[in-house]
Amino acid sequence: MKIDPLLKQINPPPRLMMGPGPVNADPRVQRAMSADLLGQYDPAMTEYMNELMALYRVVFQTSNHWTFVIDGTSRAAIESSLVSLIEPGDKVLVPVFGRFGHLLTEIASRCGAEVISISKEWGQVFSPEEIAEALDKYQPKVLAICQGDTSTTMNQPLEAIGKLCAERGVLSYVDATASIGGNELLIGDWEIDICTAGLQKCLGGPSGSGPITISDKAAEHIQNRWHVEKGIEPAGFVPGKLSRIQSNYFDLAMVMAYWSPQRLNHHTEATSMLYCARECARCIVEEGLENVLARHTLGSKAMVAGLQVMGLKLFGNLDYKMSNVTGVYIPEVVDGEAVRRDMLHYFGVEIGTSFGPLHGKIWRIGAMGYNARKDAILRTLNALSSCLRLHGYKAPGDDPALAALEIFKQAEAAPAEIEISPVSKTS
């Protein structure tokens, strides 16, 4: 009997996703997502919400009270931040060094902002002096910038930017979707007002939830735009002095009220994604944030060593390369898409192409989250090397997996068993 394909269970083929994200979710995260559902006001549920807030303060390295998640992909967290900060006519400065800086200009313009963008060639980053000069010249209300931009694999230094904004009374927003958990990010010390992220890269989960942290200064501004929906207004409620936030779903003032002890109704929390986001953060805190960052740094060094042994040229200013993704020029003698196709078909390994001016010029190869581990990196290098040879590229050096393995061995006090997953050590 022939079964209608629509009636068959989903059975995805096994893949090792080693592109710029999404990547394979940690099995612990997948198990957490399968837990029983709870009502949104169940005491157990609200306690999980409070625990999530505490865990993400560690991940963001901040003491900000308003640290929680937005239900939606990382872009939902970006949009909620900008629509809640920006009033029509506000000046917003966006330093663009890749595709996702352009995204910030797109969202800010849809919020009615007067958007001023400054640009760097893809593969470069901004200096603090360039940011300070632009802040003084344009005097914006908000500066919006990415930390890591996977389109270029560059990691923008932020140490001075929050302070430069604070000194000038400018609100700072950072999109750390691609970088958090794999690259140093000190929200408190760096005085960033709002930072958002996603789960699908270094945090080791699927897309669908956007962690966010908000400084007291930014929270005060947002709460001055608080206008509660009709029918659920608390007794004696006085609306904020500023204009109503132009989105209902992305209204951070209302979302913050939902995450407060008041639990004022807004949306219905996505229970399984809350479990997921909590487990992503719990795994990082259990392993230790410093250890997680070190694991990504080591994986990056090993990946780079293997790629260089193959004679491949790396993209961009390597002094500012993200630890979790590497850009590499596609050899002229091969069809880059054909190599990617064969890696997926024969080895089950996915690497990324690129956007805009870099499309067809570079591959983006990741090692992040659950996939920032020895066996995944070695398998990826073997797959790439084999497919390059299959397409006529003759590598000048030795075995790339052995070159990467040497990096891992140097980092270990003694030969150790290959880690099956980046789990915490047990006594």
C-alpha cells in the first residue's frame, strides 16, 4: 500500500551543520524541549522564567534586572529593541561592516528613524576613534551595531563603544546573535544599553527564541512609552509620557510587565522554547563561560590550521576574526557550490556560502555551540579536503585533519579521549 507522503513522519537526514549557523542543537537542549507543557502562570512555569533571567545574566555578563527572552527568532529580539527605543524622527547611527549592519538600517528605517550609516569594506571593523567621530558629527539618539557579523566573519571590538555612547547620552544597542557564547561579551563592563542574541549559533540551540538584556537607563526610556492594552489596564495605571511603541507584539514595555512579578498578560509564553533557552544557558553556566569561550577559541585555531595546510586563503582582517566562524576564499579551479553540494551529499557536512559582494567568493565554515568540538572539526576538514580533490584541487600541504589534531594535542596536557559532546566534567 502506497502511503501519502504527507502522512509520513518527519525523518530528517543526519547532517553535521558546520556553516555560519544554525548548527546542530545540543542533545540536552532537545531533551529539555520535549518536557511536558505548563500553563503560563503555573508557579513552576514562572519559576523557570525567573531561573532563565538569572542564567542569562551570567551569559551576558551583566547584573541587569531586565534580562529575559523574546518569543521569536533573533530578528524578533532585534526588532523589539529598536521599535521600543526609536520614536519617529529619531536619529539612529548604524556602523555597517557586513550584511547584518544593513539589516539594522532596514529595521530602524521601518521604525521611522532618520538613519545615518557609516560603512567599512567587508572584512574590516571600526576603530573607537571612528565611532567617536561619527557620534560627535551626527549626534544620534541611538547607536545600533553588530558585534559579530557572520557575513564577513568579523568581530567588532565593543570595549569602548558603550562608554563612548554613555558619555554622550546616546543609547547603545548591540546585536550579538552570531557572537555571544563564542566571543567575549561583557555587557556590564562595556556599558551596553541593550543587547540581543539568538540560540542557533554558539548557544547550542535551535532558532526561535531571542535572549535580551536591558540596562536601567534603557528600561526607563522604554517604560516611559508604556501604554497598556484596553481591557487589562491595572487599577490606577498612568500611561508613559512618551509616544506609544508602534508594535504590539514587540512592545518591550508590555513584555517587561509580563516578565515582572506582576505577570501582566501580553502573549502566551512559548513553553517549549522557554525550556530550550533555559537549557542553552544552563549548559553554558555548568561548563563555565570561560571554558566555553576557550573551547571556541581552540576550535577556531584548529580549523584555521587545517584550512591553511590545504593552501586555502583566509578572508578578512584575521586580528578581528570571530572565533566561531572562518571565511575562506574558494579556489578558482573549483565550483564552490558543487563542492558544498558534494560535502553534503557524500559526507553529510554542511558549510556556508556568503552574501552580497562575497557571494561565490568565500565559504563560511563554522565551529560553534555543540559543534565546537574536536570530532566535528576533523570530520569537516576531511570532507572538504576530499571534495576539493574530487573537483581537481591539489592541496600543497599535509593532511588537514592531522594539522588540526596537532593543535588539539598541543592544548591538552596529555592525549585525552575524544569528546563526544562538550559536556561538563564529572568527578
